[in-house]
Amino acid sequence: MGTYVNEHLAKDEHVIHETKLHWVTFLRLRGIISLGILPFLDYITTEMAITNKKVVGKYGFFSRRTLEMNLPKIESIAVDQGVLGRILGYGTITVIGTGGTRESLSYMVNPLDFRKKFQEIG
């Protein structure tokens, strides 16, 4: 479990499901040009989790971007997967909150499992 998620758990809150970036991020042009350094930083600093109270996401090394949305405020979690994403097991998770708030994380491992866990507790 990631340190950000652990540090921001409320009393009586526990992690139900967690996911990370997929290894395919190393094969993107950004990764090839940077010799794998930038995707490695993304890989070790990106966290996405569902707790019994909220969905938590954190990404970024030099500048940090976070998402914390209480479960009752989430309308749905959308998953986008192309053909290669379906074959290799990665995709984009978009958390859609009340009022149209949208937060996306790309190249996440097993996004359908993430959505399924959310639906099980919702």
C-alpha cells in the first residue's frame, strides 16, 4: 500500500482495493526519450485506492496532484480500454463525481477490477 494513502486514512477507515500504473508506461515515447526515468518516477509516485469511505488518488513527483472523493459524492467510475489495453490489462479510470467533476488516471492496472470493487461497496 502506498504511503500517501496510508497517511491520509481517517479513523476506522481501511483500504479495500489499490492499483498502480501498468508497466506499459515505460514503452511510451516519453519513457524511451527519458531512458525510463520519467515513467519510473510516475510508477513509484502514483497511487490509486478505494477505501471504505472514499476514492483516493495521488500522482506526480515534482508537483503533486491528488484526488480524494467521498463515496456518496461519486456517481460512477468509467473505464476506457483500447484493444492493446484489454490484451495487456491496463486502461484509464475516470472518477465522475456529483456536479460533473471528472478526474482521470491513465495506464492503471486492471481498471475493471477497480470499478468492480467500487460497485461492490457502493
